[in-house]
Amino acid sequence: MTYFVTGTDTDCGKTLVSSALLTAVKGETVGFKPVASGCEQTEQGLRNSDALALMAASSIKLPYDDVNPFAFLPAIAPHIAASEQNILLSPKKIQAQLNMAQYLGADFALVEGAGGWRLPLGDGHFMSEVVQAMQLPVILVVGMKLGCLNHALLTAEAIERDGLVIAGWVANQVDANMANQQDNLAALQQMMSAPFLGHIPYIDNATAAEAALHLDVTLLA
């Protein structure tokens, strides 16, 4: 099964959750980060820390360019970075790079988005169009901090309005000092209709293995 992982906003913990899911699931796993900005220049070329984390957590080992085909150096919106290099980020180009044949042997595959659900690709297109075209079930990561209730509900509404299924959602505690953490979590559990996969508490420099202990992957259809 292949899922798309999105989040309520940037830095909500999509990569930690994605890596934790890849770690928690039994069987052959593989993760992808098709579009990434804020990469580092290395002797091997541009490398993104999120993509590298997914590769480390995947049991199926693919070449870097297959995992992250669209990599950009500046830490800015990907469509702006692409425009500066005269690269057109289109839903069709991204979908073509996610060659399903490469990971048909996977029991569990993840495609991690960049930013939030409505990430612009330029020319009036959005990353969500790729998910729609591929009809992928979505896993939503909620960054637990002030404002997360509104962000979570609006994102869930947008995903469902686009005709897609939310396979599950994860609460990731990004703010260690968030007031009324449990009250906010309880409110989300009451208002979100999708399966609740777990709450990852704030863990300084958390590893995928540590985060995986807080997830129930058996709830994923």
C-alpha cells in the first residue's frame, strides 16, 4: 500500500512521522520525497536531510535521485526555487518520477510532501493534484502547537473536498510548552473522523525508532 504524508504546515514533523511509520511497519518499506528545497551541496550532488532520513528508515534501498528527483539548494518555496532555475514543476512531471514499477515489491510505501497540503508547484498547480491523480490515501501530521486545531480541521476538510481519504492522522508534539496539551489533543480526537494513529510527545532530537513506539500502524487500512 502507498500513502501520501502531508502536514498542517512546515516543520510539523512530517519526516519524523514518515520515518517512524517506515520503522514501525513490518515487511518491505520505502519512502519518497519527490520535491525538496533547503538541500545541501555535497560531492554526490544536492542532498536533502528529509530524503536521507526516509532512505535510512526504508528497507528497500533506492538511488538518491529516485527518492528525491526534484532537489533545490535554497530553503525557499520549491516553486520559486524551481522558477529561478527555469524548471517547471508540474503534477505530471512529479507523477512520472514516482515510477510505481520501482517499488511494486514494497509492502508499505510513503510519499512525503513538502510544506502543507496546498503546496504550490507554479503555473496554478499544486502538489495535491499529484495525490489526486494517483488516488493515494493520505496520512495527516498535526504539529501540536497553538493554532493546530484550526490548521488540522481546515487541512482535513481540504483533503476530503479533493475527494481523497484520510487513512489516519498523527499528533506530533512540536511545542514542548504548549498550554493544555491534553485538552487540545482530546478536542482533535473528538473532531477528527479519521483513525488516530498516535501522539508523539516532545522528544529532543527524537529518532524514528523512539517515535515509532507511539504509533499504532495496525489502524491503517
